[in-house]
Amino acid sequence: MNPLDSTETGSEAVIEYQDGDFSVIKPGGYVCCAVTGARIPLQALRYWNVDRQEAYVNADAALVGHTRKPNEKGNA
């Protein structure tokens, strides 16, 4: 991810998550955690699930996200 890809810091970005990287589809300053709903600045984004195309705020949220059932929404 190139930091210059994100110029709109106040809006939510749309991201395509890939193995070890991600691409910014719609510029923005953050994405929301799929488990907690917390805002994650793109510069701090370290955890995501490629298959579900979801972001996670931290390792605990990632564990919950990776282990829940496909249609299940979770809160850490």
C-alpha cells in the first residue's frame, strides 16, 4: 500500500485485500474492523482476511474473525 493512495483522511476507504498487501479501490483514511467496528487508519492496518475481504483492528479481533462461521457477525 502506498500512503499517497489515501488522500481523504476523513472518509472510509474501500480496500481489496490480498496476500500480504492490499490495494486502495476508493481513497480514504480508514477502514472499519469487521469484528469491533473500530476505525483503523490505513497506516495502522496490519490484520485482514483475504477470503472474507475483512479488516481487523488487532490480533484478537483477527482471531475472532478468522474462526467464526461464514455468515456469523462477531464482537470481540
